[in-house]
Amino acid sequence: MRLDITGRQVTITPAIRQLITRRLSRVERILNDRAISATVILSKEKYRHDAEIVIHARGDQLLRAKGQGNAWNPSVADAASRLEQQAQKVKSKFTERKRSDNGKRTVDERQGGPAEAPARRIIRATRYAVKPMSVDDAALNVDSGPDAFVVFRNAETDAISIVYRRKDGNVGLIEPE
């Protein structure tokens, strides 16, 4: 990252330059190789030390922060901490960005053929015990509970059956043969 330091009524000493590079190294670490250049403007009026830092990052991102203090260390630290917050936000936008297919089609779609469907994932639900109960009890569980179905052992036939809530509001029963 290129660093330009400008002093207004201030002489830039090696200690000030080292302070600035040390504080900006954390921001540079957050942004990785996305930081292109940084401009630091230091000004002093009576007892107030002002530090303004502007960082240009890839993607036309400008991070700008101002810090004030009674010495150079707190003013640069204030501006650098504000820049770190902005850099975290920019980095999260880079990493969490959802990449869409941008209108790209597969070869099969361009030729008029059907494209392959994406593979389905199997999501394992929580395990629960298959209890012996009657069909009426299972229907009451489906009606009163949040579940759309109940798997149970039929007390009359000793077979595993499923009672489910249908789209029309009725209750359906699936029994093995």
C-alpha cells in the first residue's frame, strides 16, 4: 500500500511516520491486498492535533476518518480505530457477497435441451421415538401439534404408520401393505 503523509504546519519526523505505519498496518491486515493507497494529513492548531486518513481500496472504496487529540498518538489512534471499523464493514461486504449466476446459462439450455437439476440435499431431522398408539390418537396429535405428520406404531396392527395433515385440511393415513 502506497502511503503519502502531508504535514500542515507540522514537520514529519521518523517517529511520526513510524506511528502512522504501525497504526495503519492493522487496517492493511484487515483489507489484505485490497488497499491501494493511503493519504494522511496532519495539522496542528495551538494544542489540537488533527489527523485525517483516507484509504483508497479496490472496488472504488474510499475509507475516510478524522481523529483529534492533544498529541499525535491519540489523534492518529482515533482515526485508525474509525478506519478499522470501516474496513471490517467493507471486508464483510466482500466476503458475504452472494454471487449470482449473472444470467449465464448451461450448454444444454442454449441448445434447447433440459439442464441438469442441482443435486438435492438430505437434511436430517431430529430423531424421535415411534410410540404405539391408535389412529385416532395420532390424528389428534397432528391436529393439536405443530408437526405436519406423526409416525407411530399402530396399536391394532403393530405396523408402522404415518398420519399427516393434507392441504385440504383433512388428515391422511399411510399404512404399509
